[in-house]
Amino acid sequence: MKPFHYERSSDISSACAVAARPASKFVAGGTNLIDLMKLEIETPAQIVDINALPLDGIEETTEQGLRIGALVTNSALAADMNVRRKYPLLSQAILAGASGQLRNKATTGGNLLQRTRCPYFYDTTKPCNKRQPGSGCAALEGLNRMNAVLGVSDNCIAAHPSDMAAADGVTRTIPIDGLYRAPGDTPNIETVLQPGELIKSVVLPPPPLGRQIYRKVRDRASYAFALVSVAAIVAHDKNHVQNARVAFGGISYKPWRSAEAESTLSGASLTRLSYDAAGTAALKNARGYGHNNFKIPLARRTLRAALAEVTGTI
């Protein structure tokens, strides 16, 4: 690990001012950053410790949603009664990730900003445009089993690793779908956050009508990143889907909400045929790179299983 300057901040404005300096990074739980520093993939000259900032609360909003402070730990968030009651999908997703020890340290803001687990990003002997712009992407022709199949480019096929993914001196609000940047030809720039900008909180809207489910397919029963995951919220009557929201994890550079699947499901019958049609629509633009070809049919089947379970039509 290379030497660095450490500073602990007690207010948001000073933390942001320090972090705006070149080669500076915020640290909270440090469950991702410290590992990357040990490998000299991240080499910040200055670390700004934000654990003393007043960003560890969970409160209801006037719109009946929730405001989650960026320093709320994953364990606290998953156990919060308002989350478990109104957003069970979120609690399920958090508990499906990492281990109890890591969830006790990992924070809401850090979870959103964690970096890819692509093995070539971690292997400094191999080219990686995300780690060293312009060097190439070893995953394209390499062992890319865990890599993305949607929304990527020929410069980077890394997948976003978060199970829990939702998203303020000038405060601004960024929708979660607008937080992450497509890799394009600059995969090293992963979000729209500017130097010195800090996520203060994540605001959840009122939960939509319908049952919620999070389904994760992985190599091990615990402590493993998703090969494919599906988050689904479905409202339905006895025979038909009234409204559906669908998002995938493990298959793109960001949590991938599928408007195609949602449109296909709207008004559809509660049948396997309808669920398969939604999966086909969701993955129509997917592209495999060899070792990860299996993710495309796996994503379709995982969506089908999630929809069948959430609608009670198994």
C-alpha cells in the first residue's frame, strides 16, 4: 500500500472541500476501497474519513417514502422495521450480499459506489481500461464468466456488483438510473459524481402496489456475487398482471431496469408463456462474450421463476 494522508472530517462542507483535491477519496466502511489500496489499484494521496458525519439516520419522508443516510450500514438498513415492512425487496437484496461481518461495516453510499469485481480489473498484470484507460480489455477474450451482457462496449464488459442499488456544498438529486455512466470509451469514469461530491442520502419513493421479491443466482449459497439477480414488484388480479417493475443485477454496468419486460407484462396473463415473453423482451439486445453466454438464458429463467413466485403461480 502506498503512503497517503489521512484526515477525519466532522462536517459535510469541509469533507467535500478536502475530497475535491486531486487524488482524494472518501472512506466510510472501507470494505472495497481498502482492498483496492492494498493491491495498489486505488492509490489515493489523501483519504477523507466521513464516519463522523451525521448521515446515519433512516426517516420517513413527507411523501411516505424513506430517506436513508449514506452512512447507514447494510445490516442496520436490512433490519429496519420500515424497510422490512414497506420495502421487503430491499431487505432481501441486502441480506443476499456479502457476509454478516461485511454488512456490519459496509454503508449505503459505499454499496452504490463499489467497483467491479471483474478479475482483470484486480489483476494488474493484465490490460484493463477501467483501471488504466487505453490499455485494452482482457475480459473480452478472457475468462469472462462473471461479466456483463447488456449495456456494455468493446472497451469494457465489467458488471456492477451491488445487490442493493437505489440514489445531495450545492445539493442535487440524481435518479439511480442516472448515477452510473455507460462504459463507452471511458470505462474508468463510472458515475456522474464530480470530485468532492458526496452522496448524503438515498431517497426511496413510496413503495408501489404489489408483492416484492429479490431472487439471486450465485455459485455459492452465501458470500458470492450474483451471476444473475432479479428484483420484481408485481400487482395483479386473479388472472392478469396489472403493473410490474423489473430490474436485473449481475448482467450490466449498472442495475438494469427493463422497460421491455415491464411493457410485455402489462395486462399479460399469469402464465409461464407470459413470463417467458417478458424474459425474451428483456434480453433481446444481450450479447455474450464466450464464457458468460449462459447468463442470457439464465436471466430469462431467473425472471420467470421470480415472476411465478411473486404472483403465486408456481
